Amino acid sequence: MNPTVQAVTDRVVERSAASRSSYLRRIRAAADKGPARDRLACANLAHGFAAADEPGKQTLRGRTKPNLAIVTSYNDMLSAHQPFETFPRQLKKAVIKAGGIAQVAGGVPAMCDGITQGRDGMQLSLYSRDVIAMSTAIALSHDMFDGALMLGVCDKIVPGLLIGALSFGHLPTIFVPAGPMTSGLPNGEKARVRQLHAEGKVGRDELLAAESASYHSAGTCTFYGTANSNQLLMEVLGLHLPGSAFVNPGTPLREALTDAAGRRVTELTRLGGEPTPVGEIVDERAIVNACVALLASGGSTNHTMHLVAIARAAGVHLTWQDLSDLSAVVPSLARVYPNGSADINHFHAAGGVAFLVHTLLRAGLLHDEVLTVAGRGLWHYTTEPRLSGGEVTWEEGPKASLDLDVLRPADVPFAPDGGLKVLTGGLGTGVIKTSAVRSEHRAVTAPAIVFDDQGDFLTAFGAGELDARDFVAVIRYQGPAANGMPELHKLTPALGVLQDRGQRVAVVTDGRMSGASGKVPAAIHVTPEAAVGGPLSRVRDGDWVTLDADAGVLEIDADLSSREPTGRAPQGEEWSGTGRELFAAFRATVGPADAGASVFPAYGTASQDGMEVRVVEHA
């Protein structure tokens, strides 16, 4: 093993010793009890199978066959989740053929950041992850199940499903992907039209035509944002069947992989003979593997929060410093938009997950001796699925990249590091994704221009107030406790225009920008956030700010200790409508970004039995 990867793993294990042991004791005790079907009162059990057909009722009366829960995020508005409409029926048939039975246990909400960009609904996006986790727990709470199948793809949906599944960590669980849409308008052309629109050089009709040509059919969006990062991570965590993440929907191989997931999860139950609980799979080594794969592939910075929250749900204590230290030794191996011009289909064709895992294993950057749904050993994920007589078989995957412009081996990387850095200094702690930022733009020292809303920034840009000057845009009161930490994607085209004109610009925010931070240096997820009195609340126009990604510095040339906060988060009626008022309790209890921005206490903490409630003034 690479010594840094091993050292990070060792300290995660040591740091997590008490919480992980406590978690494992709980799920192993639950596994020993097993499903309650044979212990339920007759009225309870009758409710559990009342809607089943007669053979199903007979099966569910006893404990001779495993019963699998299907938890689905299906809706037909979102392209990524539309294919799931037919999956439950298909999975039920596959499970029955494998000797089990399956029931749709529940559904979870699935919202799209792409639709809610710049809208009030975006302020519910991050909170939706924890709602999905709770919805998953409710679906599994009937204690009727021997295992589970999770149907989800996009940004908060997969992390939420996994956090919920880990609360039932004694159940074998497989995540079933739907796959990406086929390639549409090239990403470089889409970005060009977006920037032209930001400059006022093309109108809404031209912009909508470009966007529609890019997002054009069922399936996941093809850029490498949080949704496709989710899919890659589920494979490297060992929760997908190997090679299943990026097979397009509606293809024979996609259908065969869905059948195979139903068969395999049946085998992984105690009654199926290979008991493999999800809580045993997601351990310290698996979490480190996920971090390494995220960094090597240039995945979404949203996972600096999601992976921390997922890990804590399994009793594992992961920190941003762990990610930053791994990033220093994990090479950048993929160039997928926004880190390059290729899309996820090009990545898959170039060798995809199978080659990525192969080259990282050879370089000693991944732990091979981990448990997965395919069996013990991450080497299973160096194989690729093939159709043979209508059935899936797995064959040895590629040992060389088929397109070195998209995917490279670990010994000939695009860059020697993973492009993620922790920044610290007088403004707090944040993260920056540098993989799409040119070296000459990675350090900026300039006067601050302070905004309490991205709309105010865009108004200033449109009025020409930001022209012909260097500056650091401080976009504050955008953290989880302020307004739910919305994505701030609309900043990127405008900042890109100014940078292309020769201005030195950067952004510092306690909000999210994910992979869309793109070519402009952006310190994001800054904590403590402004809404809880963090340093950003005391920054004023004209303060000199330094963002230096190479040095890991986020500093201000001012004494903030003597200043009172200015600005504020939305209050009262300002934070209502579009359902936002229903999430007031989330604003009051959500944790900081570096602890996962979650309303759940970390497993094994003192607050597990009595949740600590943090009250903030605006709530």
C-alpha cells in the first residue's frame, strides 16, 4: 500500500474505534434477531402481506424464503429516475426466480439541483438528503425484510439512501443504478453558449436550444457532477454489481444487470447462504477507497460532505484533512466535464471504473481486501459485464486506457495530485477543487466585495460594477444553517467572463458550488459559516483576501475580532414559501459542513441518545 493511504486508513481506524465497535455491536445484534415475520402478531403480519397474491402470502407466512425490500426514488419528471418505473416489477420476477420474494417497501423523494438552480427550492436540496435517509428508515421499519434493493442515482438521493440503509446495517443491500443518457451536445459547446448568454451575446432561445440538446433523454446527465460521482462511488464501495454504473438505460445489458442485482441480493441473505450485511461492507477501508476513487476521477466536491455523513452513519470518523492528505498522493486520472471536455459515456468507453480500479490497485492506492456484494476483494471491480445467452457474465476488464485524453494509468497521470485541497486561515476552513483551475489562477490576493445573496452578485455583474477590477467575491449566509446551503452554479459563467477578460477573480463562500466551480478558484463550504457567527460575517468591502490553493491558505488582512457581524441570513417570512418554512427545525439543528452538514448526530456520540439542539438567532 501507498504509505500515505495506509497512514490515513490507520488513523481513521484509530479515531473510529469506539464508534465503529458500537455500530457493529448494534447491527450484529439485529442480524441475530433476524426479520420479525415469525414473531409478529397475526394482525401485524396480515397487514404486511394483505396486498400480496396468494403464493406471496403463503411465502411470507413463514421463514423459508428471503423477503427483499425495494426502496425506490422513481418519478417521471427527472430523467435519471424515470427508468426506475419498471424496475420493481422486473426485480420482483428476478428475486422469485432466485428463490425469494420482494415487496416495494417505500419511496423516497428525489429532487434535481439542475431544475432548482437559483430558485427557492434549491434551499431544500441539501436537507433532502437527510429526509431521504429518514424515508428509507421508515420504509425498512416494518421489520419484514431479509435484504434490500435501493433504486437511486442523483445528488442527495444515493447518499440519503445509503445513510438510511446503514441504520439497518444488518441487511444485505445492493444499489441498482439506471445509467446515464447517451451523449448529446458536447460539454465544451454547452459551456461556450452559457458564457455567451452571460455576456448577453445570445438570447434565451439559443441557450434553451443548447441545454435541451445536452439534457435530451432518460438517464443521468452526462457530465461528471454529484450524480455520476455517486455511481462511481457505489461501485468502489462494493455496493453495485461490477461495471453496472454507466450502462445506458433501455439496453439489453442494462436490463440483464437489473435482473442480476435481484438474484444477487437474494444470495446475500442468510437464507440465501452468503450473508453480507451492508454495515459490514462500509468499513474504514471501504471509505478510504471511496475517497481515493473520488479524488482520482475528479469527482464532485459535494462528497466532502456526503462521504463524511455516510462514514459517520457507519460509525467511521472521516475528516476533511483525511481527504486533503489523500489528495496529495492520489494522482488525477480522468478528464471528464467540468474537468475536461469528455462526458461520462466517453469515460466508460475508455475503460471506466474497471480500468480506474485496476490501475489504482496496481499503484497501491486502494485496499483490495474489502467485502463487496460481488464477493471479497475489490479486484471484482476490475471486471466488466458481458451478455452471454441473455445472461450476464463478468470478464476481465481492460488493462490499458482506450483513450488517454480521457482516462490515464496511475503512472502517467494528468496531474500528480487529486485536485482537492483544504484551505485554512483567518476566514475559517474550506475546500477548493483545483483540477479545472489553471495554475496561474490558483492564487489570488485582491479586495473583497461582499454579497449576502448570489442574486446581488449577478445584478452587480449585469450592471458592469465588477468590470476592470480584481476582486474576491465573498458570498456569505449560504451555509446549511443559513438557508440550506444551495448550489451557486449561476456564479460560474459570470466569473468565467471576468477571468477571461484578464481580471484576477475568486470566490469565497459558505455555500456549495460542487464541480461547477470550474475554472475559477472557489473556496467553498467555508466553516464556521456566517449564520453562526463565522468570520465571513465580519468581512467588509475592501478587505484584502488571499486565496492560495497551492499553499492551502484562506486569509484576510484585517483584525476581525473587534468587528460586529454584518448582514444576516433570511428571517421570518423571507424564508418561507416553496415549503421552506417546514424545514425550520433543520436550520436550527444542522451540523457544520465539515461534519457532513447533517441533522443526525454522529453514531456513537454523546448526543446519540439525546440530540444536541443548536439554536441560531434567525431560526
